[in-house]
Amino acid sequence: MPNQWTKNPVPALERFARKCAFDPLTGCVMWIGGQTSGHGHNQPYGGFWYEGQMWLVHRWAAIHIHGLEITGLQVDHCCPAGPSTLCVQHVKPEPADVNRALQHLRPGRTIQQLATKQYWLLVERGYEEYKAPERIPGDVPFFTPPDWLRPFLPAKEFENACPF
């Protein structure tokens, strides 16, 4: 007897996309689903179940969305606004030694993320008031969602999306 999960299974890409949020200021597609502790790193990594196996979301996206060959390679986060371990859009395969070298070339990354964590802690505890980021026209390009994500977004999110 088929159960509710096998009767009408949701395609993997749709399940994946439901756990993503698009950031029009950076062009990043951020994972907002479940997260791991980061394999010994202090940064969170997204986790996604696919065919009975837990995948790191940036690796799943590299293969199943971007069509990259990553066998024997690490997947680098190469976001134009600064790398984020939760971005599934800006990824590229790199050998382990190159990926480690790139991490050392980004020294402000840890400091920035610690400051960001502190800010959100202060906001959460009521010591600081949340300040929505301001976008200055011409300062940062306004991106549109990537083609793979568009079918899963409400039409209003990218039709006439530029707020200026």
C-alpha cells in the first residue's frame, strides 16, 4: 500500500528550492533549510536529504543545479559580495589545496561573521534595534533570480522586481 510520501513525491529540485531564499542585493540564493555544524568549521553548512543520503547543499547544487563535475574536489563559495557557506548559487569546484589557499586570502571573513553574529545577538536580546540595509541606487547591482529558481518563486517576486 503506497503511503502519502510515495503517492505524489515532490521532485528533488522543488524540495530544494522551497528551502532557498533569493537575495536581490547580492544575487545569492541562500539556504534557509536545515543546517549542519560545518564539519569542524565554525560556519554553518546546509544539509539536504537526497536519495537516502545527507548532502551538503553547496555540493548538491554544484552537481544537480549547475552541472559541475566535483568528484575528488571541494566546492568553493565564490559569492561576489563575499563568500557565504549557505549560498548555493555562487559555487565552483576547486582542489583542496587551492580552496584552503582561497580561505586564507579572505581574512576578514571570520571577523565579519563574528561581528554579524554579535549584532544579531544584540538585536535578539533587545539591546540593538534592527536596521534594514539601505540600498543606494548605483551602489550595488539589483539582481534577478536565476533561471533554475524562478519556477518555484511567486511571480510577484521577480516581475517588475526592481524597487526603484
